[in-house]
Amino acid sequence: MGLNTLDLGIIAAYLAGVTLFGLRYRKHRRTLKDYFLADRQIPWWAIALSIVAAETSTLTVISVPGLAYDKNFGFLQLIFGYLIGRVLVSFLLIPHYFRGDLVTAYQLIERRFGQKLHTLTAGMFLVTRSAAEGIRVFAVAIVVRVALGGLLTGMSDLQRDVCAIAVVTVLTLVYTFEGGMAAVIWTDVSQLAIYVTGTVVAFFTILHLIPGGWPTVQSIAGNAGKFRVFDWSWRLTDTYTFWSGIIGGTFLTTASHGTDQLIVQRLLAARTERQSKIALMTSGVIVFFQFSLFLLIGAMLFVYYRFFPPAGGFARTDLIYPTFIVSRLPHGVSGLLISAILAAAMCNLSAALNSLSSTSIVDFYGRIRPQSSESQRVQLSRIATVLWAVVLFGLAILARHGGKVIEAGLSIASVAYGSLLGVFLLGALTRTVSERGAIAGMVAGFAVNLYLWLCTDVSFPWYVVFGSIVTIVIGWSVSAAIPAEQHHPVALRK
């Protein structure tokens, strides 16, 4: 059926409206704390919603339904680990972030170990976050290629992808550049409301289109095993098992929400430590229901296409949901749902731009040029935001030939998370581990995860587990074997 003028009008109105909404928070930001942490004046509930929006990208919205269509609800096993990981972050790391005037997660590492490890952890974040984010931004092109394919027949796939990624990147950049973290968080809140509303509309629309409604869904999807959640196998090559979900998911979330500036920056924007913890725990409950809804959409699409088989099938599961939106839903609803998917993309992209910029300026430029004024640093933060937008645009184009986008994005992030989490735990839980030992552990943990990723079939939830353990063991062992190094005087436990 394709999109018509009404659908395109809705999409255009959304893109213009959300950009203007973000610009409402434009003001003269005088300090880095104001620009990157919204002067710590954001209420906990807005931070909770922003955390959910930041970890929900276009690849989440289109790939998770594809997982349920192709397999079952096994992805939820990871979410159980996500909930446990949030508890650990609340007790182990958040208290340390609120001791001192921190803007980034990696300033904590300098306070405990020293400048060398500070540089190494911040640099690893910049490299791996930008690589993973490039894949997430590319997911926008998948949606637009499906949505506007009929209107862009004179363009090649590359040209269409470039146009799609450029439009979303530029519009997101406008309000992120001007408003900083305040614009990012409040725009996240509005965009989350849009894409969740769109997903609920999709749920009831699909249910209406399936002959027999919910009883038919329950019968066909249930008999096909689509609602099965638990897989009790211990195979490390299976991505979604109970053990990889509970153990791997716990480690993954402890790393992503405790050491990744993308999320830590939101936690630091809370008014108090207590509100930061409440926001993080609340976000876990919301994430569970959100992913359940996405998986349910996938199971319902499986049933729908049993009655109305797609012509020619699907080249990749990432295409199933956006293809259904464009080809099978009524006009107006299609435009709303495409807008909802773009909302998720802009949430994640704005979070990435702001966190990459903050790490670049605070963890690198601020140490190279300590004599620079706050106003100079704020101005350079805006320039860094633009430069990172260009970098992510280029990486998104390079990501065009990847596989399932959600697993690719999580795999890249997980390679670095293991060693990062190991270092943060060494800092939080020990006093005797030296900077030299921590660096040795971090390098070893990262090397192990690179090997697992490139040379084995071990699934990504285990990367953080093995990387963290190797980092901790090597870091402690090297420190014990070479005790002559002068330790950094400030311990995180104080």
C-alpha cells in the first residue's frame, strides 16, 4: 500500500515539532555542569524515562519484534539480568558518583587510580560507543528505505541511506547543540511517549486485522512456541538462555548503566543520590514492560503472516515490522508508527552526541588546557557535538553491510564493557590494586573479549562476564606481584 501524503505529512510534522520542542530549552549555558548535567535540576521521573529512551534506539524497535517473529520471547531473559544489574549499580557505583563534583564517569577513575587509566577508560568509551552508535543510527536508514522506497525509486540504496541518516542526524543535532542535557532529557520524555503510544496503537491494529483476534494469537503463537521465555541450556553459543540472561544480563547492565557515560550522565543529572537510584530502578520496570510489548508485536506479526503470507518473504528480520507498517496498516496510522520509530532513533542519537561531547571536553580537552575558561569549554562542547555528529553519520554509512543490527550493536558495546566494568569494580571494591595493575587487567580483559568476538561463537552476553573477571584477576595479580608502584592516594571507598 505504501505511504501517502497524509503519512508523509505526519512524519514531517513530527520531525519539525520535536526539533522545535527541543529548542525551547535553548539558553545561554554558562558552565559545563549546566550544559552537560542540566545543573542537576531534573526530577527523578524524567531521568527514569530518559534512561529508557536513551537505551531504546531504532534498532530496538525494529529488531526485537523480529526476534519474537523468528524465535520466541527468550530475549526477556536478558531483561531479568538488566533488573539485577540496576540494583548492583545503585549500591556499588552511584554513591561514589555523588562524592565530588563529577561530570563524567571517568573522572572517578582518575580520583582512584590516576590520569593514565582515566585517559584509557575515557578513550575506550569514545571508540566503542561511537562504533556501536553508528550501527544504531544506520537502523534509521532501514526504516526510511522501507517507508519511502516507492517515492525514491530514482535513487540508489546508498543515496537513500545517506539522505535518511542525514535528515535525522541534522535535526537531532540542532536541539542537542543548543539545549544540552536539558533539551536532551525533556525531548527524550516526549519522544518516549510518542513511540510507546505508537507501539500500543500497532498492538491493537494488528489484533484487529488478525481473524479471531486474541484467541487466534494465543492459539497459533502458543502452539508455535512463540511465548516461550526460558531456555535452561548452558551452551555459551546460545544468545538467549536463562544463564546468559541472568548472569550475562546482570554484568552487561552493571557495565552499561554504571560505567557508560551515556547513562551515567543522566544519573549525575539527578538532584540527589537517592533520586538517582530511584530513577535507575524505575527505568528497569519500564524497560521490562516495553520489551514485553515489542516482543508481543513480533509474535502477533507471526500470526498475521500465517493468514496473509508476505510476497517473497523477508530478506532480514529487521525488515518485518517496518514493512508491515508501510504495506498493511491504514494511512495515518502508518505515518504515526514511522514517526514513533524515528522518535526512538532521535532519543538514542541525542544521548550519544551529548555523552561523547562531554567525555571529549571534560576528560581530554579540560586536562590538556586546564587554564581554559568555562565559557570556552561550553563553546567547544557545542563544536564537539557537531564533530561527533559527523563521525556517527560516517560510521552509520559504513554499518550498511552488517547483520542483525541489535545483536551487532550490543556485541560491539559488550567487547569494551567487560574491561571497563572490571576496572570500576577494582576501584570500588579494593584499596591495594594499583594503576599499573588496573591497566594491565583492562588490556587483558579487552584482548580476551576481542578474541571471543572475532574468533569464537560465544554469544555477546558472556563478553562482559569473562572480560570483567579477567580484568579483576589480572589487575589484582599484577598489583600484588609488583607492589613497588606508588598508589594513587584517593580510594573510592572513602
